Amino acid sequence: MPKIEFMGWFLTIIIILILVGYFYGRNESVSKTKKKHGAKSYAKWVGGGLGWAFGGPIGGILGFAFGKMFEDMQAGTYAHPSNTLQGDFKISLLVLSAAVMKADGSVRKSELDYVKRFFVTNFGQSSAEESLLMLREILKQDINIQEVSRQVGQFMDYSSRLQLLHYLFGIAQSDGRLPQNEVNTISAIAAYMGLSPSDFDSIKAMFVKDSNSAYKILEIQPEASDSEIKKAYHEMARKFHPDKVNHLGEDVRKAAEIKFKEVTAAYEQIKKERNLV
């Protein structure tokens, strides 16, 4: 091969290598920028409102799901605040939702759509999109239901746990049916969180309707007297009142109104059946 021709091929190869190196480096830079931006986005959404969920089993799941990003967020002093922050509530929702969604061995699109609709309605479009991305990562992790639920039960107030339970039933019934294996998972979560069997049955009755659903919602027997029914209604109205979750923000409070309306509707139904004034 002539020397001039050889030099031409040599220069061509050098130019190609330079161009490949340039575009590869540029793409790596863009990728790192996106990752950094994503980490900041998650940190802003989660880090600004996380307390006790930074540690324990839930913190471990988040650490596995998001690696270095979450380690950076955890850097600093970790404390257990006396009240549940909105971030704690959101993360608990996502982790326990993942546990329920995985109960039947598959994750349905309808369940993911329900989660997104819930977060759009309650926390806004931006938060919903980030929540769905986080949920997809959490779904890849093994979740020890007992450990996670006990952590929630230890640090989350009772009214917030009731609202959490109501949401989990909504997830399970998102496609119009309520599989028994998912009901069993929710039942285990409720028990580990320290919720009473009667409260579990009350919220379950809001989703699984039968001839005695109204009585189950009020946590009384069909044989109860009229005065006992009235008393039970007032007790349940206090227990499920939306103001009980004011500390989680106006968005969660509005979601809690659905549960409260179910209690009122159950009472009105019984009054109508018994011709009570």
C-alpha cells in the first residue's frame, strides 16, 4: 500500500476515534446530569418531609432501591420525631402498596394506574409521577411485611394508620375485584400495624358490601338497640373524622373525607331501615 494512501486511512481512523470519544463523553455527561437532577428531584420530594422512615426496614428498602442517592439523603443526624410527617406517610403508602400489589405474584396495570390517580388527586401531577417512578423501584425489592408494618405501627399515629388501611383496600380493589390473597396481605399488615380487628372489619366493609355492611362499618351487631347504634355512630364519627389527619396536610385530609362519608352513609342506611328519626 502506498505511503500516502496508508496515511489517509490512518488519519480517517484517528478522526473516527476522536468523534466517537467526543459523543460518548457527551452522552455520559448528559446521563450524569439527568441522574443528578433525578436525585435532587427525589431528595426534594422525600427528604423535605421524612422523619422516622429514614431508618429501620423502610429506610433499608429505600436504600436498596435508590442506592447512593438515598445514602446522600440519609447523611446527617437522624431523629425520630413524635409525629408522622407527610413524607413518612407517602413512603409508607408506597412500600405497603408494593407489598399488596405483589401478593398475587403479579402487578396489574390497573393497580399502577390507581396509585397514579390517587397521587394526582391527593398530591398533584408532579408528585404522582415521581411516586410512580419510586414505586416501580420499590416493587423490585423484597419486602418483609412484618418488619415494615411494625415500624409503621411503632411511629405512625392511629388515625393515620386507619387512613393507610383505607388506601390499601382501594389499591386491592382498583380493577373492580378484591382477590383473597390481597385481602389476607392487608389483614396481616393491619395486625402488624396494631390496628384492632373491629377497625379492620369496619374499613373492609366499606369495600366488601353485604347485608350487614352498615353494621360492620359502625362496629356493632345487627341486634344492637337504637340507642347503641346512635352511640356507635358518634364514636366512629370521632374516630374517622378528617381532622384527625390534619398534620398530614390538606391533601390527605380530603382523602380521609371519603372514609368519614362511609360512616355517615352507614348510619343513614340503618336509620332508614329502622325508621329512626
